[in-house]
Amino acid sequence: MPRKPFAPGAALVAVAALAVGLAGCSGGPGTDGDAADAKGGDPAATTQSAEPGRYQTLPEACGLPSRSTVRGMLPGDGQQLSDAEADKLYGGQADITYDTDRRVGCHWTRETDVGTRHLSLDIQRVVSYDATVSDDDKAQGIYDSKELAAQIPSGGGTGSSPTAPPSKSTKDAKDTKGAKGKETGGAKGGEPASGKAPAGKASASGKPGTDASANPSASAGGDASGDKSTASTAPPTTDPSAGASTAPRVLDGLADAAFLNDKLITADSGVHRDVTVVFRTSNVIVTITYDQWSTDKSMLPESQELQDKARSLADELADRLAE
């Protein structure tokens, strides 16, 4: 039986047709898959990340406050210091940290015959690793937790008046009592009819700094911050410097957010007042702790001086960080 002649052209046509068929079966889904990946890819590629904070590094903490400011916060008792002693005292001692771009600190101490003063500075740079949360928002959350832990009354800024006007509910209660007194017309009923609340209920308005916890003289062992743990163990004290103007409060006009805390401690080996100022500027949180210890328990450290110096330092640091 004779063989058929081989036709090269027909074989090439068959091979080409087979290749086209295979490409059609595999190429279609592959093309669609590529399009789907490009459209529904990583959300980070299509969603804009939250803005980073202003600060990417931190300054050297001990050199941030001016020498004159530190000198004023650590007064002596007339003793003369040599140049080497002054450099060591006012130069401060840096805190040990493992990442100076994330956290730095410094502290100063001066001892005198009448007591000791401590000043410490802590600076934290906050970084958010969540693409949907900015560094500033992350820092604000940390600041809020510090303010909550310190139990700072809300709405108690520096512009608050020590004697705030009564609220509407208080005014209505007074009017009701007055009307009731007029109806009875009795001599004894006339006194409460005036609507004057007893002194012990002055805190009913809920305004910060008006209750007894803000004044150590109003409760045995209390301090300027109304710390209940201290009040339960401390002996009765009279603190003439305590009042609404020096009570723990939110500070207006300092950086992005700030608060001040003030505690008088009399329960341990010595009497000391601790003043703390915390403020946030962008993604940096600064904590200033300034305290005075007294060797004589009858001499209570005053709030006003310590608070004024701590607030002045906070203003200076906020300006330096803004440069």
C-alpha cells in the first residue's frame, strides 16, 4: 500500500491552530485576574495614609531649658557654688533611654538646709503604626489617658473664675425655696427662704476648685488635688495657698493641650508638694515634674510659686520645640 506524501504546510497550520486554542483557554482568565488584582489590590496603595507628626527627632533634654530658668527653679540658701559645682547642678543628669529619637529626659536636684527641690523633664515622641491614625491623634489619645489618670476636672482652664456664677438648676432651686418661705411666713422658715445654700454644699454646682477637696483646710489631711489616698493617712493641715486658682486644672493657651496637677503629700517621712505640667505639641508629649520637700512639717510648700515656675518652664519649652 503506497504511503501518502507528507505535507509540511498542513502540519504547520495544525500546530498554529493548537497554539491559538491553548492561548485562548489560558490567556482569558489570566488577563481578567491581572485586572482584578490591579483594581482590588493592597488598600494601602490606593488609600492615603494619615499624616505623620511634625517631629521626627527629639532635642537633648538637659540642654532644652535655659540655664537661668533652671537656676531660678533650684534656689539655694545663700551658699556659693564653684563653676564646676554650678555646671554639674544646673547641667542636669540625663535619663537613660534606649532610643533618643523616641524618648529623652533629664532631672535636677538641689538640697539645702530647709529642704530639697527636684525638677524632672520627660519628652516622648509618639509614632502611630496605624495607617488610618495620624501621629498627632495617637499622641492625643496618650495625653487624654494621662489627664484622666490625674483626675483633672474638665472645663477648668486658667480663665475660670474662683467664684463661678450659680447654674440654672441652682437658681431655680433658690427661687422655689424663696417662694415656699413666703407662703409659710414663719420666722424660722424665713431663713431658708433666702435660698442661701449651706457652706458645706457649695460644691453642688460641680465647678472645679470649689469643693472641700481642693482645700486641705476643709478636710483632714487633704491636698490641693483632692487625692483621697493621701487624705486618708495624712494629718490635718492648713494650706493657705490652696484655692480655686491653684487647683488641678486644664491649662488654656499652652501648646495643643495641657493640664496642671498639684498634690500636697504629708503622709510619708517628709512634707512635699508635687506640681506636674503635661502638654502636647503635635506628636510630642512633655511632662514636667517639680516638687519641693520641707524638713519642717509645719512649713508647707506653697502652690503659687511652684506652679508659676513650672508653667513658665512649660511655656519656654513649648516655644523652643516650635522653633
